Amino acid sequence: MRYAGSIALAALMLAGCAGLSGGGADASSLEGIVYSTGGSPLHGVEVRVGAGPTVRSDRAGRFSLPAPTPGTHRVSASREGYEPCEARVDIAGPTDVLYLRLRSVDDLVASARTAIDRGRLVEALDLLTRAREISPESPAPAYLAAIVHVESGEYARARAVLDGLTSEEAAAAVDLLYERIREKEGS
């Protein structure tokens, strides 16, 4: 696969967003496929190049857009429950195929748990902040963010995060975490 431009490659590595490969499209369209980070095709993803029209990917993750002029373009893709992706890519022509990869809230939370387990608290907090931006009603990212703050000794910040949770589902977890804060403050 050929990646177009270092910015697109950086976006691919950091946000899992976009890459280009030659072959497969006709002269009047730009073809592409949207995948999850696990490699499954994603349907219903809204894709747009520059100020052009927005299209949705099909069940196989495929989409087709009117071919933009060759050059550097901003590509965006979004779907509920997934981190939106935006990247600048160099499009040589209509024979390029655009591959997009979106990261789900669940994937961000799982990566954050791994980062917490490995003591990479700043990385975990970044992942959890991104997950909360996508799904603010989900208690898991907030709960884990509070854990990161407790492990960092930032008890007031942990309380502020927990105070934002009102879900009955999270009530027991919140009580346990408050208990952990009190224990850490007392030691």
C-alpha cells in the first residue's frame, strides 16, 4: 500500500485515519473502504473529501465519491460511537483508493485500560478524554479517568470527574472509587 504524504501517514499512525493505494477506481470517482481498528468493514460511515458531497459507506465498508482534482485534500469520516477522523491526503488521481480506519469508544477504553496497567497514565487520560468526547453518556471512560487521577494523586480532579456521573449503573463503582480516594488521602 502506498501512503500519500507524511501528514496522512502521521494521521494513520496516530489516529488510524487514512491511507491511499493505487488501482481500482474509474476516472470519474474516488473509491474507498472504511474499516474498524479490528479490521472489520464499517457501514454507515459518513465520508467527505474537502467541501464535496458526503456519502455513506455500504455494508462492505465501501464508498464512492466524485473524483476530486489531484492534490492535497482534507478527508473526514464519522460514525456514531467512533472517533471521527480527519486527515490531509495527497490524491494523485482517480486511480487512488482511499482506506480509512475508525476507532470505536470500546477500543479507546480497552487501550486506556492497557495503558493504566502499564503505568502510562498520561496516555490513558488522553485516550479516555477522546472516548468521553465521542460518548459522554458512557460511565466507563469517566470512571477510568477518575482512577488515573487517583493513581496520580489528583484526588480533587478524580472527585470532579465522579461528580459528573449520575448513572445508576455507575453508582457502585463510584462509591468504591470514593472509598479508594479516602484511603489514599489517609495514607
